[in-house]
Amino acid sequence: MELIDTKGKNHRAILVGVATKEQPTEKLEEYLNELEFLAHTGGFETHGKFSQTLDMPHPKTFIGAGKLNEVKQFVEDNDIDIVIFDDDLSPSQLRNVERELKKTIYDRSLLILDIFQMRAQTSQAKTQVDLAKYEYLLPRLTRMWTHLERQRGGTGTRGGAGEKEIETDKRIIRQRITLLKEKLKKIDKQMATQRKNRGSMIRVSLVGYTNVGKSTIMNMLSKSEVFAENKLFATLDTTVRKVVVENLPFLMADTVGFIRKLPHQLVESFKSTLDEVRESDILVHVVDISHPQFEDHIRTVETTLAELDSLDKPTILVFNKI
């Protein structure tokens, strides 16, 4: 499955979320605001937000039938191309919602994967994103073949051309996943060798939530030109620079920003990129202190660092954007 090409066209999107006991209404509002920023980063124009309070998301369509009809009416009346859900949808939910709305459906993971695919520059980042994308798509492949259901329908059998084609595609994707994993192993070895060759200099890693200003701080300290932009995930590739402060030289690494509900496939495939964090002597945790949810951001970063076995490293907390 190719993700939507956002170049040259302003795709009109709406956002959909569900408030539950674990995710109350005030949290959902905050998450939908973040989803709007993600959509903007992905090249989409947002034209509305829809939310519903449920004990738990609807197992078939994520939102209830009444809310789905409301969304459908809005989509038809306002020429909407994309409907973006704030949480991940199961393969059957994706299929059911897409069938009902007859529009392209994104969930949060697919949107983040789309952004990562646009941002990836180096061979390592591109390979990591491709691996994450294929692992995400594999269980969801059947939704791409709804146009073949007519061939299966009415025959009374399940062994039609569409199903054989799905199995062929699944086999191809599994082969690609295997090849990408092998390619990543080789790249990881090269990166590990590069890290060893840097000698015994002190290593410092900039970590933090996405868009808190890590790259700007990196540019200021290292007097270099690392790409910095007021968008989410501006930095995917780890950049390392030599920095000298008061005659004390050290190596500083700018790393990919963290975010809530980061797709599991991306966390797994990007762990090698974050080896730079694991091998650092000191972490500089950059926080956007102007953001109303900065405390939540700190917790998200600390949770991710714990997953990387790096939470116990000496850490300097830097409040940015004051």
C-alpha cells in the first residue's frame, strides 16, 4: 500500500476521537489538538473534529452508529478526502469504517508512519520506516482488496482470485520484511563501528518530546546547521557534532523526538537509532515549558527512556521556549 501523496494537493481531513475512562474528555481534546498538528505536518488541511464518549471504542466501527452517520454526512457535505482517527483501528474496524464512509481512513499510527516516510533522509532512516510500514500493513492488507469482493460474492466460495492475490502480497511483504531486517543489521554494525571510532570523548544526547527545540539548541551549541522546523519529527536521523564549552570538548547527538501513542512498529525499528541514547554518558532532556501539557511530555519521554534502559543516566533538564 502506498501512502497518500500530499504534494501538490491540499487534502481535506477531519479528526475523530473517543473519550473513555482511561482517556477522559479533557485528555481527548488535548490529543486531538496534537493530532491536528500531526495532520498539518503530514500536509493535510483539517476541517473539523468529532468526538464521542464511550465506555470503550465500538468493536466494529470504533465510534457508534449515530456518530458514524454524523461523520458521514459531514464528509459528504464538505468534500472531505481523509478521515483521521486518533487511536489505532483494528483491521476489521478500518475495513468497516472505510466501507461505510467510502473515503481514505487514517489512524494515528498510519499518519505518523506517513510523516516519518516524508522525513527520512538517510539509508538507515528509510530502511527503518519501510520496515515499520510493512509490519503495520501486513495484518491490514485485506482492506486494500475490497474492490475484489464482488468477484468473491455470489460464488459461495472463499478461494477466489482476490484471496489468492492477498496471499501472494502477504508473502511478498514478509519477504521484504526479512530483507529489510537483514539490511538494518548491516547498517547497525556500521553505525556501531562509527561510534567505537569516536574514541573516549564524553557523549551527550539531546532527548525530548517532538518539536521542543532540540535541533535549535544543537545548532546554537555546536554552531552547525542541523535542520530545524516548527513541525513534528523534523529530525529523524541522529546527528552527532563535536561541541566545545569552556575548552571542554564532547560529542553531542540530536535524536528523534518522542510522542504519545508512538506506533509500536516505529519504536521497535528505531531502537537502533536510539543506541546513541543508550551509549551516552549524559542526557539533556529538553522540555517545551510553554506547552500546557509539558508534564505529560516529560512522563512520555521518561517512559520511552525506561524502555531503552536509559532512565538512570545522569540527566540535565532544560526548560526551553520560555
